[in-house]
Amino acid sequence: MTQVNQEIMEKFQPEGIFSNRWHGHDICYCEHCTRNFKTATGLELPKAADKLDPTYRKWADWRMKRLREVWSVWDAGIRKQKPTARFIPNGFPDKVMTGKEADLFFADQQARRGLMAPWSNGKGAKELRSTLGMKPLIGIFSVGIEEEFRWKDSVQSDAEIRIWVAEGTANGMRPCFVKFGVTSTINAGWKP
Ligand SMILES: [Zn+2]
């Protein structure tokens, strides 16, 4: 990844690299994770995500430290090429550490689902604001529906989007919208 980041920085000189789903999906059993966890703790990787299992809890701590290391290595590489640029992780499990380490942060709280209260976007913003101080906090919101079965090509009502974004903005987030599925319309009459 360090080399991939380097190539992106060289070719496009972006202001930063925002990485979605960068922290993997639960326990990874690849040779690197197996070896690194063994070296750090002397243990084999836990067989399942069981919070009552002491090995799993050790894994969760180890993972947090490991992610922080990875963030730090990638960020340092990017800054070396462009001092004002940053690696921006999409989400980090520890909000206190996020507030301490990040120079800016993107909160991926795209919309309501189920019985979630409309003000919960503001609550999330307030929590991050309390750890980030006055550093820039960006609130990603989605135009589409975020229910259990996310329909990213959809569009919600004005009122739904407005209250969600207003809550985030009122609690110190800068709004940033995402809309999926636009290219299919744009490309409909376009031939390369
Ligand atoms: Zn792995």
C-alpha cells in the first residue's frame, strides 16, 4: 500500500488520500496477520469474534494498535511527498485516539435507518467534536436510502436529508454529500 499511495501521490498530487473500508472485515487469517499476532502475543488467532474469549479481546487490542501503526506509516509516506497532504482513514475504532492523531476527520454517518432518531447525526458529530477540538470534521451524508438493504441508487425526501444534515452541521460538521449511481445516467448517451 505504501507504494500504491506513492504512485497516486506522484501521478495526481491529491490533497490527501481517503481510504474507505481500510480496516478489513473482522479477523483476518492471512499469513501476515497470523505471524504478526503470534509475534505480538504468542497466541494463535481467535477462531471466532467472541467478546467473552480473552484471546479475542487480545486480538481486538492488537488490531487497534496495528491499525494505528498502518495509518501512521501511510500518513508519513504521503506527507513525505507533499507535507500538507494526509492519509484519511474512513473510520477508526477509537474516537479519542482519532481526535488526538487526525488533523481532520470524515465521519461516515450517511443517513438514518430503522428507528434511529433524526438527531443521532448531531450526537455523532458532538462526540467527535469533543475529541477533535476545532480541527475540521466532515460529515458524509448520503442522498440514497441507508436502511438494512442499502439502496444507493435511490433518492430520499428533502425533509429526511435536510434534518439529518442540519443536525450534523449544527453540531460542528461540514456537510459532504455522496450520491451513487449517477454515472449510469450520465453515460447513457455517451460513447467513448
Ligand atoms: Zn491479514
